Amino acid sequence: MTHVRSWLPPEAVQRAVREVALRPCVREWSAAWFAARSVDLAGDPAVGANPAAARGTCWQLADGVVLSLAEDADARIAAMMYGGPDDGASPTPADRAALDAAAAACVADFRSRLAATLGLGGAAWRPGTVESGRGPWWTWRVADGGRADLLQIALSEELIVRRARAALPPFVTGKTVAPLAIALAGQQVTVSALVGRSRLTTTELAGLAVGDVLVLDRDLTAAVDVAIGHRPKPLRCTVDRQDDRLQLTIV
């Protein structure tokens, strides 16, 4: 599959990563399930390969979302839910089954909240080992009050870029640009006639006075060059007198 990052520069990708609103999701889940200890994101997201392949338990949602648990996450989640110390005591089989069921329900609720946050509520989570897939991936660490990792959320950069692209405002088609010839039709330009040239030394130029005559390099009746915007163009004209004004006639 073609990667979709190429249209975004790295700084735009990083901004799209920061705009993934996972912290409210984690905090709302923590407030709903844990009495004495809170759960929150720890540190900034890190970029690298998908870490799910090296985790004990993981689920994949759609294409590009992986949730993985630490090895002892179930026991710690159950202990936090009931407000008891996580002291490693061995529960009875019946208690262990009840605690495992409670932790499973808690994690299932987090998966549901995470899917809704990412706009993927209609997709199904798939448990089991997850292929590392295409990279890079961005990983958020979810830690308990003691800052020990509990969960990891990994999003592929392709998914993040697609979300950023989908959030852009719709392209609004404006007026069709007129052809250049039509757009410049009303542009005002200056047309002038280059009646002739005369060469002087600096000394001669400094010595000019009222009444001095400069001899030009053209015949009085010869056509002269036309300048448009003070730049000579391949046009010729004659300079004629019309009443008390001069006029240019293109030849």
C-alpha cells in the first residue's frame, strides 16, 4: 500500500500527533473505574516500530490501532478497582476468577472508549498477536499513580495522517481564473516614441545651458522606435503635429 505521509512535512505530522486527544479518554476511564489510584498518560508519545509484537496481551482495532497490556496489568487493574493494595497476595480461585472478570470488563470499557475517541466505534477489536506492520508508529504510555506502565496505545502514522487530512476544511472552488490576455485587457500602459539619441562627454553635459542645441542621430522625417512602459519594442512610428499637439502614427 502506498504511504500517505509524503504530503505532510515532519512538523505537520508532529502537530497531528499532538492533536490526537487521548488524555481526556484515559482520564474519564480512570475516574469511572478506579477509586483510590488514578491512571493517566505518562510522558510524550514516542515514535518507532509497533511495540505490540513484544507485549504479552494486545488487541488491534481496524488498520493502525493497537492496545497492549503490561504482563501484570490484569492484577494491578483489579487491585486499583477495589482500592486494595497490590501486595502480590494469592487469592482463592473463586476470587481470582472474579477479579479477572472485573479487570476484563474494565479493559473492554477502555477499548470501547478508545475506539469512540478515534472515531472508529463501528470497528471490532481483534485479540491476539499483532503483526508489527508498516511503520512508523506513535506510542502513548498509560501509567498508574505510581507511574508504572499499565497499557500502551500505538497508532500508525498513516492513521494519524489520514485523521489530520479528514479534519481539514472542505476545498471551496472559487471563480475560474480568466485567461491572461483577458485579465490584462484593461491594464493601462505608457506608450512613448524614442525620437533620437545624442552622445556627450561628462564635461559637455555639465556645460549645457539654456539655448544649446543637441543634434540627434535620426532624420527628421524617419520613423522612430516605440517604447511601451519605457522599454523599446519592435514597433515603429512617425511623429506628426496635430494642431498644437504631437501624435504618433504606427507604421
